[in-house]
Amino acid sequence: MFAKNPAPARRLGASVDALSRQDRVLSRMRLVDKFAILGLSASLALIGCTSQGLNQQSTSMPTSNSSMAQGMVTNAPLETATASQTVPVYWLGSSNDDVFLYREFFPAQTSDDPIVAALRVMMGGDSLDPDYFSIWNNPTRLGASISAKNVITVDISADAFGGKVDQGIAERSISQLVYTATAAAAMAGLVDTTSSIQVSVLVDGHTGYNAFSHVVLDKPLTRDADFIAPVWIIDPANGSRFNSLPLKVAGQAISPTGNLAWSLAHVVGDTVGEQYLSGTVTIPQGPRELGEFSFNLVPPPGEYQLSVYIQDTGAPGGKIGLDTKLVTIAEPSAK
């Protein structure tokens, strides 16, 4: 992806076939569309998509999915409570031939409760990373409540459902709402994160709405682990500028081998140029386990594209689950 915590809440029915599905996906990893990988990894997509500027790429999914990354994650961890005055927002983002969910943090700038504040950014704001997008419209009415049974109810007006999209993007957009609402509630300490959290979506006060003409909202929803990004750079944020080193890189990922590859390439204007550094990093949780990774870099001043991905050993140069961030290393501040 051009460009990403943790009481598990598994999607309904996931426990029945999670392991067998994961094995099937991993066994197909050599079948990744190599032309799509190479084309994506050579680009620097600096223009994002919003509900006011939809294009074909942001409104539709491939007719068939050949990405080994899809389906690797079988556990959708919740965020933990924090005292920071920020709200978590999930966005859609492309990686290889699939679309996954990635999270960013925004300052809490309104008096709304945390769930409403996060959803307002998701539906009416812009992502920090221009490679992320959302197909929601800013609703005229939005409210949220939490029951004693750990059910979040979100009530939105019908004008939140924007342009025409296919079923794949519709399902991911509803999941985007579920992830954002549950993340905001968990971080604010409003829900019991030791048990499953459900989200009931009402439209103009009623259940059963056919969202984006593809998803009927007739029952409570939980996080769908299929939509978690397989590789996700959490820090640094896209566009970050640093006056001191080291550059600390951290993220979340899953890999068949428990290892990831990274690279740092020079950026000149809008063009990704020569690779300056590269290496590997281990996910401490091991192979096939979603976990956190981190490493430090000490590059000279300049503009860079940071990339983290799963190496496709069956295709030299192939990058699976690619996530990228643009960063600037400034000259050290004079003392």
C-alpha cells in the first residue's frame, strides 16, 4: 500500500474456519499477481481519494482476489485505554490488489463524545496520509450510545452514504465504521475490552437500512479480521518531519516467516529515486502471528520514502502488503 491495538474481538463465524483459511491463503502466496505488485511498488501515489473525489480505484474491488495477504489476520485486536487527547480514525487503503483498514490519530477538537468525534473525522475529514481514502459523506445527523451489554449504537442520517460503490468497498466501509467506533470507545475506556464489542448501526433511527445498496444493517456487527492490513507502519506518520535522530519506526504486521523487509529511498520532487538503505526486521510474536515491529534508522538530512513489506520469495523484488510513508529528515537544530 502506498502510504496502519490491542482484547481480541473475532468476527462472527471466524473461529470455525480461521486456521484452515489461513493455511489456504498462505499456500497461495506464490500466486500473487506479480504485475500488480511491481506496478504498485514503482509508484508514489501522492494523491488521495475522498468522498468528494471518488475514482474507479476507490469505488471498486478486483473481481477475484489473488492477494495472499488477504485473510492472513484472524484476530482483530482492540485499542487500549489512553489518557491522550486524540481520537482514532480508520481509513481504507490499497495494498497490492486488495483494500485494507489503516488507522490514524487526530486531536480531539470538539465537545462531542469520543465515538462521535472519531466518526465525524472519518465521514467528513481528510486522512493525514494521501494514500488513504473514505467513501463516506459528512452526515447531517450523527449520534452514538453504549448499552450495559457492550453494544455501541450509532445512529446516522441517510445522507452519509455517498457515491456508488461495489460490494467489496461497501463491506470495507461498514467495517471502517465498526473499527473506528470500537477503537474510540476502547481508548476512552467506555467499554469492557475483555469481552466482545458489537456495533449496531441505525439510519435515521431505524434498523435494516441497505447501506451503499450492498450491506443490510439488520444485526449488530463486530470487527472483521479479514480487513486488517497485513503490514502497517504506525510511526512515523506520513509527512512527518524530524530534527533529531534516530528515526524510530514502529508498526503492526503478520508474516508467514515472522520477518519483514524495509527500505529507505530518496525522494526528489514527486519521484521516488535511489534506494539509500534496506534491511529486515523480526516480528517478535513469530510466523503467522499479528504483532508489533520496531527499528531505528539514522539517515542524513533529506526527503525519503520509508517502505515496509513482506518479501515474496517466489518473485524477485515482489513486495506483499507494501506500506509506505514519506518522511523528512531536517538539518539538526542549531544550539
